[in-house]
Amino acid sequence: MTLLMIDQNSEINLTDWKLDALQAFKIKMTDKEKLFPCIPATQAFALHQLRYGVCDDPREESTAQTFP
């Protein structure tokens, strides 16, 4: 599992679906037209207080071994 924060360094190291998922989340959390309903979550996102865990395919048994 990869633990990261949204910043340029983390985004540079991500590939494929991981980068797409992180960018989609970033767009959702910063959308001014369709506000995310959880105010504490949007505040934590804006203050860079969130951490994100990215793991491999949950259908694979080996994924459980990489998840802390």
C-alpha cells in the first residue's frame, strides 16, 4: 500500500488509475458548483490534513498482505 498526500511530489510518483482517482477526488473536493456535503472533510482537504492509502486490486489475495 502507498500512503500519500495530495501535492506535486506525490502526484508525480503515481501512475495509471491511482493518479486518475486522486485527481478525480481533488476535483470533487474543490468543486464550487457542486459542493461536497461534508464540511469537515472539505476543510481538512483544503488544509492538507488528509492522507490517502492506495492499495492494489482487492480481488487478489496477495493484496491483503500489502495492506497494513
